[in-house]
Amino acid sequence: MKYILLVGDGMADYPIPELGEKTPLEVANIPNLNYLAQNGVVGEIKTVPDGMPPGSDVAILSVLGYNPEKYYPGRAPIEAASMGIELKEDEIAFRCNLVTIEDEILKDYSAGHISTSEAKQIIEFLNEKLGSEQVKFYPGVSYRHLMVLKEDARWKMQNVRLTCTPPHDITGKPYDSYLPTGEGAEVIRELMFASQGFLENHPVNQNRLKENKNPANMVWLWGQGKPSKMPTLEQKFGLRGAVIAAVDLVRGLGKYAGLEIIDVPGATGYLDTNFIGKAEYALAALKNKDFVFVHVEAPDEAGHNGDLQAKIKAIEDFDSKVVGTIINGLPGIKDEVRICALCDHPTPISLKTHSADNVPFILYGHKIEPDEILEYNEHSAKNTLINFQEGHTLINYFIMG
């Protein structure tokens, strides 16, 4: 048996007035997802346990079959795993966004989706200026980077529980009200403010301003944590697998789960990603893997930007270029495959950030008898009898059921 897990990040949404109180999933042209729905079963899943942050880290941990209340280490340690950074006992990792600050407002959580090459220059520059035996900055992809902090007299490891706010939650708001709080937070604040002084006149930012692009004029630190140990999918189910994703967070989760990370040329984690390439590499991986997890970030980014038309297009690209390519590439082994397609969490246009609402999923393939639901969307899933309130149990049904 072969198993394919397809995640369109943040596809789910709320009814939108200008769409006639329908969601982007309901109005998007998604014949391939609907084909899976018509020939499989549609259900609902709660991916975010009550009281936990509704991010992709928590939600995808659930989707991969791990109870976040037991295994969630924080966002940054997951990304550290993807980047090959081995955290020591006296170290804690922070997610380090490059953001745009203007007139005391957090204007842009991604510094205009700065390119990876530009960002690398900035992060390496910051490491020269602010790095030390206690502080290290590591470049990642686009605006997403890491900082690792080593324990010293000013910083003790119990401060891992300080409160930090994701920058994509406060776009357009005065950032001062959302700075890190808790014992030891002054260390993190100092680093954030110090970055402003170094980045304001950096050549990359001067060029971006000339091109009317948002500058990366501050780092925002959040998502802190230490690594967690959990069983791999091979240990749990005997499956050898791979993960295809552009963002370090998802790649890191895949690594925690024991999946091989497959790089796809042109995979950007944004609206311009290589959708078809991801599907083609997934089909190739199935030749020697039992399980392939394909993640597409584009709908989530459109949701964060509050861009309705971009979100609809991202959903349609996911359907035609990822789901469609995979369906068309399966004829020879169709009877030996199961597909699970879903989103990890909603990223509503009206909120521009994640919500913890239930999301719809599809199961299709070997020995899965179709139900009477003919479309894949939030509304149709409300009519299902299949509802996983403990999201981490879905994978057992997918693989073993």
C-alpha cells in the first residue's frame, strides 16, 4: 500500500459576503478535490486542541498523528531540526522573522516576502553584529529564520514559557503592545530593538526602498522552545516516507516523524511555488517510499495578506497542479493507494491569521467506500458522520482503517 497526504495550508475560511456568504473553497473551481470527495469520504477534523495556538506547527503535528498536548516543542525547535541545527540542553530556539516596522506599526510580517538571497545577507550581518557565545542567528527561507539563545546569568531555561506573539497576528497594529513579556523578556526585547539600529541603513534595505519594497528593518522573535522526542512513522506504522515542503516548519515536522526531506526546484513557500514539481516529485518518491506528505503554503499566505482572489487562485492551483497531477499519475497503482487531502487550519480572509475551527478532509482509495457527500468544502463536511475531535487519531483511520 501507498499513502499520500496532501495539505493545502490554510484553505478553510469563513463565509464571505462578497462571495454570497460562501467560502473560497465553495466558489473555487476544484474538480479534482471534488472527484476525490465523490469517490471517497468527507469528514471533519479538529487539528488544534483547546487552549493551544492555532498554527501549522500544532495542526500538522495532529495531522501526522502526534498529540500536540504531549509532543509539541514550540515552533522554533521544529524548524531547527529541518535546518540541521542540533540544540543543546542549555539552548533554546526562537523563530526570527524579518519584519517591516513603520511609525510604531508592524506593517508587514514578512518584509514584503523578502527573497532568500537578500534575507541571508541580513541574517549573516546580524550574526556578525549581535551574535556571541550566547546568541546565534541562522538564515532560513525568505522572511523565516532562527535565533538560538544559550543559557547565561541573564537568561535561565525556565524562561522558555515567556509570552511571545506571532507577527502575522498583529499586522497593521502598534507592535509595542505585543512585545515579549514574562521573566527574562527584556533580553529578547533588547535583541529586537538592537536589530533595528543595525538594519535601518543596510544596503539590502536601501535597495528595497529604492524599488518601493518593504524593508526588513527589524527582527521579531517568537515561537520559542526546546526539542521534543517522538516515535517516527516507521516505528508506529512500519512506513518509510518523505515530506515535500518549502517551509522549514513543515520540513522539520517531517524530520521529527522520520520522513526524508525532498527538495523541489522552484518551491518557494509562496504563491509562485512550483506546484506541479511538488506533485511530480511526490509521484517519483512513491516508487521507493510507502508514505509521501506534500504541503503547499500558498493559500495560507494569501489568507495572511487578506487577498481573497489570490486565495481562490492558490486553492485552484493546489487542486489542478498538485491534486490533479497526482490523480493523473496514479493509474498504474490506483488500487494500491490511499489519499488524504485536507487543510491544517483555517486562515480566514477576515482575520488575516489562523483560527482553531474544525477543517474538512477527504479520504480516498483502497477499500474506502464512497459516502453521499459530493463536494469538498466546509459546508459539505458539516453533513458528515465522520468527525475526529482528537485530530491526531485521523492518521490511524487513514492508514489502518
